[in-house]
Amino acid sequence: MKKIRDGVYTNDYAIFFMTEEILKDLDEGVLQQAKNASQIPNVEFLGYTPDAHIGKGTSIGTIIVWDMSKAWISPTIVGVDIGCGMRLILTKSYADDIDKNLLKKMMSEIEDLIPTGVGKKNKKISLPYSKYEEYLQNTEIDKDISDKMVLIHEFDLDTIPDEAYEIGKEQFATLGGGNHFIEFQKLHVIDDKVAKEWGLFEGQLVVMIHSGSRRFGAVIGDYYQRKFKDVMKSKGITTPDPQLTFLPIDNKVAKDYIKAMQSAAIYAKVNRHYMSNFIISVLDEHGIDAWVLYDVAHNIAYMEKFANREKLVIRKGATRALPQNHYLIPNPKFLKTGHPVILPGSMGSSSYLMRGIEDNIISYHTVNHGAGRVLSRNKAKKTISVEEFSKALRQGQENEILINTKNLKDFLDESPQSYKDIDTVINSVITSKLAMPVAKMTPLGVIKGKD
């Protein structure tokens, strides 16, 4: 690897935003997947964030860019949980004023409103199809507190597979499984000036949401993955990995995918919108004032301008980190600071709130989306014991982290030991000059969904 600057290295085909400490332990599979992705035609930039780890067909933590005039699109690189992202709810309360019994009660009440786990539906929401279709094209929802979408193609709901369309109507305001969560946290200020601008204070009670487009996005991703394979075969387009698919964006199937993907990204945001409203309603019932600070997505393709050129930017397990005065910042209050970047750790560690800075133009204003896995789900289940998991959550101690299960075995693959050390990753982000920390959040109670 050749060093570009501290925390930034390159080989023949990609740039790695990692300290030497992280780089030395990088899985060889990530390097192979990077090489595979670099062979897609016309790639202008290929980069990897410090949480990069092997994924299906391509690594989580991928940043890939084309000039729009010769861009290609890949459902593999976008991923199947299209528009998955983070949302942070702030409150006017101090975390230390919330005793364990009240926290348990609020967690239980939230679970009553928000179903968790794979395949769950929310029967408390009944949408007419007209409202549902309006949501799937509504780029204005939460526009002041979330990523701004610039459409690549106009919406066409006929591009959405029937299965996705039908099940999506019933899965709004559901958490799902895997690495998705709702977490109560205690906030610790790092940057006093920016914290004041954003309404943060030391010891603040906050709630973080990590969720995606549920079965709606998954069906779209799988459906178009198959269609891309068929088109590639018919046109003689070869792929270095059968799971890695790609087509030029002017191809009919590619256009249809982009239209469906845009709706899935909005679906994911509407999903978080509903969940945050339910959470805020529970907080309000207990006299806790709350509001959303920001919502930021990963697993998404956007059209963005760099040096007055339109680019197609795909971020898989990576997120925007816009610097101050960037034209895509949706709210004037973030113009002076750069917009909020929400980076979760594991349920036994900390999470971070950061801000984008101008030096990250080198990563196309992109940063990682979290800590990143160090163990695959299967390996975690085989090697981590319930006792080790329990110890990481400090169960039985005064400062234990509450979790909505009596059977930790259900979530062994999400135990803190499955993830990279978040502080090491954040140090890499700072060293690489991708973002700067504003606050650190420690977990108090976690709501998860069973796979």
C-alpha cells in the first residue's frame, strides 16, 4: 500500500481510509472484492471506509463513483437493505433522571407500538393505497432533518415488484432483525460549540434508531439482481464474481432498478419517520420532550455534483458526511457546522455523533456507517458464549445495559464481541480527516428484533 496522507492509503485500484492499525487486520477478502468492483467499466473512484468488511458480492464500507455521462449501476453494491440508515432523537431530559424501572417501562411501551423481528407487520397502521403510493414518491418527507435526494430518474411505481409492493404496505413502523435497533443512550459532549448549535448538552437522554426498507427493499434488491444477471448474460457482460452485477444506467432494466431503488430509499425513511413518531409519543406520555435531530441513510445511490460535474455515488454501508455550506445540506442550522453524521458502535460500546469537514472531499464526502463487523454472524454464534455476551452488557450490575430479551442466545451474532472497537474506528475517521466528533453516546437500553 502507498500512503497518501495519514489514514489514507492506496493500491493499484482503490483507496483505503484506515489507520495502519486497522489496515494490518483488513480481511484479504475485502481486497479481492475491491479488485472485483474496480473492474466495472468507467469507475472514477473506489474507496473503503475503516469499518469495511466482506459482504455479499461486495464489501460493506464501499464508496464507488462514476461520471454521470458514463455511469453504471449495481444492485449488489447498493445492497438489499436499500436506504437503511440512522436517526437520532434528542430530548430535554437528563439520562440520570430516568431510573431503570422507567426505562424498562418505556422500552416495553415502544415494543407494543413497533413490532420487532424478521417478517413482522404493524397492524396499528392502516394506509389507503393512495397514501401509500404518495409516500413512495415523497422526497419532501422530513426534508429539513434528512438526506436530500436528487432524483436520477422520475418515479415509476410499476417498476416495483408485486411482492414488494404488497408487503411494503404492512411493514411501515417495524424494526426488523439483524443489526437493526432502537437504543436509549446518554450523551457526552465533545465539541461544546457545535453541541450548542445542535441542541446537545452533557448527560442528555437521546434515542438512536437503525433500520431500513424491510422486506420492501429486500425484494427489490433480489428481484433486480436476478434481472441484471439475465441482461448481463444476454449481452456478454462478464463479472469477476457471480454475485456482483452491474449495467450501464441507460439500460432499460438499470433505469427500472433506479426508479424502484429511489422508492425503497424513501420507504426506509418513512419507516424511521413512523418509528420516531411512536417513540416520541411514548416519551411525551412520560413528560419527556423530544424531537428528531437528523436522519442519514446508507446503502443508496445518489446523484451529486463535484467540481460542477454530475456524479453517480453509491455508498454501501457508508454514509454522507457533508461539510459546512454544502449545497445538499437541507437545514440552515447545519450550514455553519456541516451536517450530523450518526455512527453506531455495538450495544455494549459507544456510538458517536460527528460532523462532515471539507477535507473529506477525498472520500466524496463519505464516512463509515458504524463500527463494522469483525466476526461473521455464523462465526459469532459459534465462538461467543452467552456468558461473555452477558458480561459485555454488565448484566446484574447497577450500570447494566438493558435489552429486550431474556434469552441472549437470540442475539449472539449482534454481541459487542462481533464488532470492531468503535473508538479505534473513530480514531481512524479523525486521522483520515473524514469527520470530526461532536458527541459520544453510551448505551442504556437496547430494543432488538429476532431473526
